[in-house]
Amino acid sequence: MLGEHFGSEDRSVDLINDNDDRDSYPLATVSALQQSLKLIASRMDVDQDVLVLMLTSHGSRDGLAVVNGSLPLLQLSPSDLQSALESSGIKWRVVIVSACYSGVSRTP
């Protein structure tokens, strides 16, 4: 929806974990997020453009829950997210997190 509204579809990626449909979209995994951020960075001016990253899932004590049925997936910890964003080289970023558990903090 954001990509359509702002005309950024060519710089947008949907990573979706749907237990009933694993073929329509790339899986939302920690490594897929890392690679997607690098791909998006290659298509934008990393010093001037603004990244809008929307993450939605259940939360857990370890971070953002990354699940897809019985697939064994790593959870997205705050430090994983920080590392992925820093590795992308994107300077300006807005991160929107929608999760029902908010008791996670980044460890130094």
C-alpha cells in the first residue's frame, strides 16, 4: 500500500510467512530481511532517500516472532535488526513495528 501511494513499488519488497501459501512471496526470515535491505539500498540514494520498514508479527522475549508452520526459523532480535540496517548503508530510516509483545530491548 505504501509503495503504491508513494510510487516506490520498484523499491519495495514483501516478505510474508503464510503457512498456507509459501509460493506467492519470499519467506520473511532474518536472512531474507538482510538481503532485501541490501537490494533496496542498491536502488535508492542511501544518503538522501528514506527507508520505511514495516514489520508485523507476534513478539517474543527474543524479539519479533518469525514463524511459518513447522519451518525452523530464527527470531528477529533487536540487535539482528540493527545489524541488518547498518549493513545496508541506508542512512535515513523509519521503522514501524507492530507486535503484541513489547518487552524486548536491545542489548549493547
